[in-house]
Amino acid sequence: MFDVVIRGGTIVDGTGRPRFQGDLAIQDGKIAGIGKINGSARETVDAAGLAVAPGFIDVHTHYDAQFSWDPYATCSVWHGITTVVMGNCGFGIAPCRPEHQDVIMRTLERVEGMSIKAMRKGIRWGFETFPQFLDLMERLRPGVNLAVLLGHSAMRLYVMGEESMEREASEGEVGSMLKIVREGMAAGAIGIGSTTTPAHNGADGRPVASRLASWPEFQAITRAMGETGKGVFEITIGPRPTLDELAALQKACKRPVVWAAFFDRPDRPELTGQWLAETDAFARQGIEVRPQVACRPLMMDFTLRNPYPFEGIPAWKRLLTAQPGQYEQVYADREFRAALKDDLAHQRTAAFRGDWERVKVLKTVKAEHRAWEGRSLPDLAKARGKDVIDTFFDLGLEDGLEIEFVAGLMNTDVPRVTKLITNPNTVITLSDAGAHLSLLCDAGYTSSLLSTWVRERGAFTLEDAVRRLSADPADLYRIPLRGRLQPGHWADVAVFDPATIAAGEPEKAYDLPAGEMRFVSKCTGMHRVLVNGKTVLKDGELVEAEAAERTGRVLREFGC
């Protein structure tokens, strides 16, 4: 008598091997058999005409705050994701002293677009150290599996206070961080997350703490991680470090180094081929330095009240320190506009690099401006006989700062993106799930890969796409007994229809604490999702359970 038998499905086991027809038996949360299963079961799932695959693993999420109120990690679980890695870019919420809680939340509000009202109402602060945070997550009983990166910025804030966002650390302060690294790795961290990108500004517009770290500090914390014999170092990079510097770091700590975010850039298309060539060269030398890539265009909805795509531009620093009531004055200022034009002309770093053709008006505030909706900024500028940047700000000032724009920022060239995601040495992820909730929702990237790149464009076989979403991240992040459908492995399973699987367009939901809004993306074609043998999604609907009945796990044991 098995707990569950999934019968008559097309088994796509995550290894890349050819699919085959068969059954899948589950007992005590693990896979007990594959093929022809003759035994009976307490629950039988009819999977005829459906693919039966390992649950997908998303290694770039920001659910650190959201897990306090959402144990199922929506929207990810809707798209077959059964394991998430959070703490990316160093933006964890642990360790955290009580006096730093507000700084942490204001940093997440600024850099990750999270609602401060939702966080203040929803975060459970029953911890101070990183091990205590993992213990709290276990007590909250997740509905999916989660692994946590130790956040570099959180660690610096814990040791240095708010000076962590102003200066390098002293030798003694670095020593204190190393103790936290060793403590965190012993408690079950999957690695360390960090960032150096200039676009990452936190509370009060100050650089997030890891941006102030010296290179010797990076070397020290990764070496301390490596000395434990496990762990992954994840970093979102700016101009520094270079890929060669990351390779040197990897060789010194002897642990995988994963960097973000490798998007195809319309302003520098040559970088895609250049960085792929460097990545392939590292792989040939046995150097584990792999980039995180996305299979979707980077699209953002934004307003002039919340203009995240522009925040890495030097001229935009005036907005980072301005009060909301001063925004109109800054946007109208000719000197500010001239400085922005100069920055964009010289392609100074930011998510947005001046490709105005891909910026459109999505929604206006005033009814008399509805004719603007759906039109590009150059089109509107031409109609007005004005410069595109002046038009951009004029529209906002005329209609109100809540006018909504949508921008196609990167990953818009299909041939180059195809090379990016089909390269065997890249890691397909970058959902940013849990973050930028008022701007985008890419939590459904797994469904997009299976629909757009398998079914529509034929860039992957179904077998290889499933492998890239399951076994590949499990192997890189050393997550044992997950990512494959094999006897003895945990029964994380996604059952879906390859002919209809797809991610829905982002839509607004007001389901955050305090009734705050977020964008969500629903899924079609996902029939069932199981986490450690228990159904958590059935026919597209979440199957919620009381805490004691939830079977997700806080993952703490990782391979070498």
C-alpha cells in the first residue's frame, strides 16, 4: 500500500534521458518506485496525457520577508516550483538586531520594491541571529522547501551598524563577520549572497552595505565559507568584480560562484557572446563560475513615484534623497533633465540604458489622457515636437506621478537570448520572486520556458528543459536527493500538460498584509504539484493545510 501512485503519465525524470510512459509511487514522502507499479495506494492520480517531472528549483528568489505570511511561496508554487533559494544579492533579513529592523525593511522597500506596510504588518521578528531565523522558519512550517543564503549586507549591518553603508570594515569587524559565516554555515546556510551593483541602493538612498566591502573582505568571507567544505557564493555584480576576479575567488575558496544578472543588453549586444565565451572557458578549466540568466524579457511596470529602473543612474541620486513631495520639483528642473540626458548618452549604469523605443505608457491617471496608453515615448515625443526625456517627465507632471509606464529593459533579442539560455553553463532562473512586487512578476519563468522555448520555438527538448529547471540547479547548489525522479529521492513532483503549460500575464492582486498590492502571474496547464509527497496544488488551485500538516522543509544539509 503506497501513499500515492501517479499513474499513466509521461515520466520526464530530470536527468535529460528520453521520456517514457509509466507510474510513480510515493511512500513516506519519498519516491518508492518508477515504471509499472502494481501495488495499491491511498491516493491515485491519473496522469494520462500529462508530463510527470521533478518539482522545479528556483535559486534566485527574495521570499525572506514573504515566508512570514505566505508559507507556500506564491506565485512560484503555482508554476511547479517546489524548492526556492532566498537571501540572494545579500538582502536577507537575518542576522538582525532589533534596532536594525526598520533599516532592513526600508532597504527592502527601496532596493527590492517590497511594501513597507506589508512588511511592518507581516514579518515575524522572532529571531536575531541567522540560526534563530532558520529555526523560526521551521516553526512556521513552510508549504514548499526553502534554502537560505546568508546575506552579506545583513551581516555587515549586524556587525557595523549603519556605518556598514558608509565605509569599509576594520580588521576586527571582518573577524566578527567570519564568526557569523561559520555559525551560519554550521546552522544550515546554503551559502552567502552579496552584491556590488551600483543600482542597489537601500534605506535613505544609501548604497546597500555589501557595496562598501573591500575586496579582501570578499576574499575573507568566501574563504571562511569554503573552509566549511560546503556552500555557494552568489553575487550580483556591477563593473566590479570582473569575471576573472570571480574565477580567482572560486579557485581560492573552492566553492561554486554564481553571478547575476546576465541579461542580453540592447546597448551592448557584443557582451552576450563575450561573457558566454569566458563562461565556457571557465567550464573547460574546471572553474565553477556560472551566470544566472533569464528566459523572459526583463519587463517592468513603474511610475514616477516608484521609478526603480532609473535608480542606478548618477543623476537620479537627487531622487534617492528627496522627499515624495519634492519629486515634481526635481522632475521639472532643467539641470536634472540635462544631467540625466548626459548619463544616458554615456550609458552610465542602471537597469534602464536609454532604449526609449521599448518604453510605453501603460495606464494614465486622467481620463483625458487615455489616448497616450499603448504608445511609445518616441512616438509621443514626435507628436509633441519635444525631446523624449522632456516628454517623459512632462507626461508625468501633466497626468500625475502615478501614471504607469512599462519598459522592456533587457533580454529582448530572441536570437541572442536563445544562445544565452541554451548554453549548458548558464543557470536558468532570475525570477526575483518575492521582490519588485509592484513592478513585475517573473515567478512563472518555468512555465515560460516550457511554453515559449520548448513548445513554440523548439529551442529545447522537453527533457532538457526539465533538466535545466531541476537537476541542474540541484547539482550546482549541492541540494541532495532533489531535482530528479529516482527511487529514494524526495517526492517533489510537477504534473503538467506540455501542450498547454503557460504563464499568465501579470495582474494585480491586493493580498499582501495590510491589503497591499502585488503583481501575480497565474499558470495554465499545471495539474498537480507535490512537495515531499503531499499535494499542495491541484488543478491549478492551492491546497492549503494547517501548519502541522505542511510538508515543506527548511533545507540545512547540502553536499560537498
